Amino acid sequence: MTKKIWFINPEDTFLENKGDRLPLGLLYLSSYCKSLGADTKIIDCNHELLSYSKLMAGKPHYLCFGIATPNYKTAINMAKDIKAYRTKYPRLFNHYLKLIAGGNHITAMPNEKDTIETFDYIIIGEGEKGLEMLLSQHNTNQLIHSPPIEDLDTLPYPDYDGVDMSKYKMTLEGKPAILIIGSRGCVYSCMFCGSAKLKKWRGRSALNIVTEMIILYDKYGKKGFYFGDDIYSFDRNRTIEIAKEIIKNKQLKLLPEDLILRITTRTNLMDEEQLIWLKQAGLDIISFGLESGSDRILATIQKQLTVKHQKDKVELCHKLGIKIKGFFIMGLPEEKEEDLQLTIDFAKSLNLEYADCYLFTPFPSAPVWDTPEKWDLKLDKDNKGDWNNYFQIGKDGMPAEWKVQHPNLSFEIVKKYIEKFKQEVTNRGLTY
């Protein structure tokens, strides 16, 4: 019997531009399961509802939820309703409709009471291998530890045909754009970052990436490519190789001449040669996590960079005609009011094209979560399964309450300086 597996992206109620980005992780899982012979469907609740009538008509064997921390409660409520429906009408489903949870939040906190009680299977780690275990019936445990994919080139491209691509309206500088992932993992240990525990970096080859870009341009008209990798330029030689491959395919007219790229990386992973090649390839914007204007705070948060180094790299990018979006955080450990002002002064000095400043928000996957006392902090973890106040990027930019007890700063003070940042530092509203 062909297994039917539906992938559910819960509604991102905390985001202002919800639905402009593809739920790319679920598209990867869908294409992977198709390669194993499964029948898949993707339901992005930012664009459509998951109704009982759809469940009755489709009779999926599995519903797989991709769960991030801020939409955990939304996902749990959806899953509980479906589980109750399954219990009320057992004849409609018989052995069908097992519920699966996965995603960053689930990997960080797989043993939450609501998770354990609601889902039949809980996948910890990257989902592909865990789902393969389920589909091949080589696993009967509720908790499934899914090993990472070592060679990303072996993965099929995301299941773009599984969604209505016309509904995703992301743009880069006015051009139709799309999120793309060229690597997985991060080797750094920034204490605030949810990716800091992923110590293994793996990158797709230049040919693999550019072939996907050609498909996205040819079939869907995409001219902007926003690479969502944490550290796009970790492998210096590979970064240059990707740029050269893009340039070659632009010359062959397989990619558009007016193609633009946006990447995210660290300032220490960029040098002039890379930047020159990337600029020729179409690099328009780099997002840097600049975080703070205080060397003392950068050291505290384990950024392993200095204010001067960050400033020098931003100036180098500007010299080469590359725009910069700077990400900053306020409310970090050991900060005082004077440090918040230093961050504002630093951001203003950089003449950034784009800038955003966020409230320090510890997530369960960040190093600070396990040992907040190391940074003289106390975290309110008694949220009873309600993670709605755990976001950095939201409709109003600020949660209703701060889950941090800071020895030097109140929530009111931090909010005041974030608002001051927004008023004094250039912020043109580029999609985060």
C-alpha cells in the first residue's frame, strides 16, 4: 500500500509578512518522501485551511507538523483537534492518521507534556531519515532520533510543485524572489542563537545549487534568490565556485542578467576576493549579525568578533557597492543602558541600507537556555506550553512580556532603546 503523508505548516500568526516565504523544510521532506514512493501533500496554513472534509476525502496515513517555537501552541491546538476528531470517528480512519511532530522546537524540547500526549511520533533532528524509518516501518518508538544528511547533493530538490507558487510574494528590490538553502548547520557558539548547537556544517555543491536556481528562474520566473543559510560563506573556495557558476550561466542566458542575490553570513567569513566574485554574480545585499556596539558585550555573547572588525567589513562591502542589512539585539547579558546607546551609535556610524533591532529572546535550542546562570540571567520557562512570547520578529516587533530577568535592565528600558533605534537608524523594511 502506498503511504500517504501530508505536511502541515501551522499558521505563523506572529509574523507580519506571513506566507511570503515557502515552508522550505517541508518541501524538502515532501520531495524526499516522494523519492521513497510515498504520496505526499503540503498544506501551508498561511494560505489554506486544513479541514476535516479534506482529511475524510484524502485519508492520509500521516500528518507531519513542522513546528517552530512561536507557533508551537498553534500546532498543538490543531493536532489536538484532529486527534479528538480521529477518536470520535474511528471508522472513518481505521489505522489511518498518525500524527508526527518535527522541527526546531521539537528537536530542542521533544519531551514536553503536550508533545508527548498529542503526537504519535516525534522526530528529533533533520527529518528525512526519521521519516524514512517510519515509512519503511523500521521504527515503532514514539521518539525517533533522525541522523543528519551528510551529502546534501543526494537530496532531491524541494517539492515546488506541491504548493501554489503564485501565493508566495517575496521580492528582492522589486524582483520576484524565493528563499533557497545552500547549506545546513553552523559551527559557531553565539549564546543567543538557536542554531548554535548544530555543530556540523554541510554545503551543497555549486552545480547542484545553480541547477536549482535555473529551474526556479525558468519555471517560476524567480530573479531574486535569498539564501537562508546561517553562514553562507563558511567554505571560502566553495563560495567563489558558486559565484563563478552563476556568472557562467548568466552568460549562457540560463540565468537572467538582472539576477540578484541576498546572503546571510558573518563578517569574519567575508574577504575582498569573495565579495568581488559575488558582486559579479549578482550579490546585492548581505545580512550580517552585528548584534552590539560594545566589544565587552560581543565577548560576553561569544560572538568572537570586535566592533572594529565588523565596521571594517561593512565599509569594505560598501566600497564594492554591496548593500548591508545589520541585525542588532538589545537586552543581552551584562548590558547596561550605556551599552544600548553604544549599539545605536555604532549602527548609525555604519550608514546601513537596512537595519533591524530585536529583543534578546532565548530559545530552547540556544546555549543560554540550558545554563542562563552562566550569564547571570534567570529565564521564565514556566510557560505551560504557550510559547507565543518567544519570537524576535513579529507583527509589532515586540512580545507582550519578556521572559528574561536581567540584573541591569528592565523590559521597559530595553523597549525604549529599541524604539529609539528604530527612530534613529535607517530601516527600510526589507523582508527579514
